[in-house]
Amino acid sequence: MDIVLSIADTFIFDRLYAAALPVQSYAAGNTTAPLFTQKPIEIDPVSEHFGWAPSQYAYLSRLPRDNDIRQVFSLFLITWLFGVFIYFFFATFSYIFIFDKDTFKHPKFLKNQMRQEIQQTLLSLPIMAVFTAPIFYAEVKGYSMLYMDVSTYGWWYLVLQFPLFLMFTDFCIYWIHRGLHHPLIYKTLHKPHHKWIMPTPYASHAFHPADGYAQGLPYHIFPFILPLHKYAYLVLFTFINIWTVMIHDGEYVANSPVINGAACHTMHHLYFNYNYGQFTTLWDRLGGSYRKPNMELFYRETKMNQKEWNKQVQEMEQVVKEVEGDDTFREYAGDKEAKKLQ
């Protein structure tokens, strides 16, 4: 995150902090004091790797770049605002070009669902950012195993780190996610994400803040226990956000026994207690929680027909009663039609 922070400082934050907390133009009783003192910036990855030297604004704030309070607050803003940008950019792209709009006709699609999904996300992201910023701060201060020089661990590890990261996070998220379905935890933390029986891409980040933070922890823990190249770190974090959108896009193209794609995750939203994995079905298979997606989902003529919907609704309502009790938590867009199926 030191690279991201340095880029943000160079092009955004230096100016903002200089405007909000400027240095004193003149020392007390000395009208000839210089406007600012150019204290060397010890850590400047952007200048080192890209050649973008800090502008004069880097020296015009009472909070220099290496100030701890400034760094934590800047990392909070980066985490929050970049998260919002990634969410809207990829979820909107998926909604326009990939998402099957026939999902709106499903009897378990909620009234004003997309608005609710977006509201939940916008409520949760800044809270998650508050608790994530200290982790990024620890990375900036050098406590993690993030590295820049490929020769440190060799080219073989540069390639190996990608499957290691995915395997580690897939394992951890499976057990965290499964734990969130424990009756003592589910209704408090994980139930808000299961409000969406038939999710849209905008449900991808619509979690209770503690739920979203808990499931994101493995991504942050990895570089503290295993080396991870800084550029790989940025690529993987972007990929994670895209993947999260993809498994909520309702386009069932990956009929794979290995990949936990949108079809597998739809089974999770419909039937709750299956397919907890993030990237693969491995841990669901080993943990006895794997459910193969209905074959009807992979064919256009059966995916969105009434017969398939009736079957889904019948089983889903039984599961909801077992997990949540009375289904008063949701207001469906087609309540009249849904009641006819009961």
C-alpha cells in the first residue's frame, strides 16, 4: 500500500493537506522566514519507481507525508473511496452487459432490491475501511512481507504466490463463511447479505460491516505470513473485487466441478447451507457442504421458466423457515404472484 499511498499523496493528498492544514507563512516575529522548508521525503515509492517527483505541495502542510495520523486517515480514504469506485464500476458494468434482467421477474426478487443492495453497501464500506486502514498502515510501516525486488524470492515464487494466495484465502474464507452461518451468529451478522435470495451484481458487497470485514481478513493476513510482491498484491485485490461481483451476476457460464462460480453461489443464496467457498468447491466437498447447481440454470430455456422458479421457491421457503423462522424480513416485488405459489 506504500505505492498506492505515495501515488495518492503525489496527485491528490499533498494539495488537500496543504490547503486544509498549511504551514505558517512566517515565523513569529520574522517576516523574512521562508514560505516552507523542503524536508527530504524519505519514503517515496512513486519517485523511486516511476520518476514522479513530489511537487511543492508535499512540503506545504503541517502534516508531512510521514505523519502517522495523516497516513492512517489517508489510507482510510483510499480504502473507502477506492472501494466505492471499484464497486460501482464493476457492478454497473456487470449489470449492463452481463446480468440477466429476467431475474427481476423471479418471485423471490425483492421490492426495490437494487436500491437496498446499494444502500447496504454504502453503509458498510466506510465502516470496514475504518478497521482496514490500520492493517494497511502496518504494511506501509514495513511490518508485512510485501516486497518489490523480484530477485528477493526469485521468479519461481513470483508465479507461485498467486495460487498460494488463492488457496490460503479460499480455505480461510470457507471456514469464516461457514462460521457466520452458525445460529448464534447468522441472524446478527450474516443475515443482511442473505436478504437477497436472487442477488444482482450490486449485492456483491452488500454485507453487514463486521461480516464483510471478517471475510476480507484472509486477504490482509496473507502478506503478514507469506511474501507477496507489491504489484501482485494490487492485482489480486482488484481481482477479488471483480470476482465478488462475478459470482453475483446471475450468468451461469461455469458449470465446473472445481470453480465456485455464479451458479454455485446462487445455490448458496437460494438454499443457504451450501457452497460456502469463495473460489473453488474443494473445501465444500471436503466439508460436506457442496451442492451441485441445478442443471436447468445452464440452459436459457429452463433457467428462467416458471417450473424452475416454482421448484426453487418451494425448497427455499422451507429452508428459510428452518434458518430464520417466519420470512417477514423480506418484501418481495411480486408478493401476489409469490403467494399463488405457496
